[in-house]
Amino acid sequence: MKMLESGYSLIGISSFNASEANERGAIVQAQKVHATVVLTYSKHTGTTSGVMPLTLPDTRVSTTNMMGTAYGSSGGYANYSGMATTTTYGTKTTYIPYTVNRSDYFASYWIKNKPPIFGVHIKAMSQNEVQQIGSNKGLVVNAVVKGSPAFDVDIIKGDVISKIGDFYVYDGETYQRAVRSYQGSETSVVLFRNGQELSKLVKFRTRE
């Protein structure tokens, strides 16, 4: 809300849960989308612990020493000695403990707007607000840009704007048409506040 009131518009968000994230990544993304400001937020959500199996080759070599006497058929004999090597191939599994800290990450990307013609952010009325003013025609002021024409005449968050000059406003299209029609001019803005109808004389800016 403070960003809207300071003349910024939201152009995108990113949200994810991970073990670790670097703010540098958010800055790089902001440069790619030509954002003026990126706001980052993180909150630790928990720690995950466990063990990870690691299986490695386990080759074993055994050596056998041999000696003896060999006798021939004619009565002769000979002594002998030697060494035999046996290789056994296998695997061995080791369990490695680990601990991972996880967090929720959020980033929002903003651009700085030019000075607005009127200076309010709007949203549709709830059914309760429709009943309060007794009309389907109207838009709720969600935020007022500081230093804008709307700010200067004390239009405030929560006001319901029903008419700008000769235009009844009830959606984004009718609102934009009315604002564009009166840029650079002075006209009345009819609104409801606390159940009472008010009229504000507003000097609309010209789009730069």
C-alpha cells in the first residue's frame, strides 16, 4: 500500500519455498523486467534432518602363500613355493547425516509512474458497499497517490467514487475514459463517504 501511495505500480511477483536463495537473483530479475524497485521478504519455515546413503566401490584383495614338495615317479623330488592373489569386487554403503533450513521467499517488482492525471487506485465495490450507497455505479478508492490531484482535495482510501464530471464510473474502462476526458481540466468528482454523498472539485493533470 505504501508503494502505491508513493506512485509505484506492481508489475510482477515471485514466491517459492527453498533451502537458500540469494537476493542477487531478485536484483538480476528486476533488471530484466526494468523494475525500479524490488522488495524481498523471507521467513524461516522449518528444518529438515535425515541421512543420505552413499554407496562406494569396496574392492578387497587377499594373498595366499603356498609351499610344498613335488615327487616324481622315478624317486626324485623338488621343493616349490609361490604366492596367489584373489580380488573380490563389492560395494559399501555409508550413511551421511544432513540438516537443511527451509524458508518462504517472496519478491515484488515495481516501476515508478509518471505524475498521475487523477491519482487513485480503484477496486470494485463489495455487495455491502453497493447496498450502503444504494447503487451499482461506483468504485472504491484502494489507495491515493501522495501529491496527486486526488490527494490535494482530500479524497481518501475507502471513498466510493460514483461520478467524474458527466461520467458514471463502475469499472476500469469507464473510470479510465472519464479520467482521460478531463485531463488538464477542472471538474467535479462525486463520492460517498460514511454513507454521505460529497462533491470534490478536482483539477486534473495533463498526461506527460
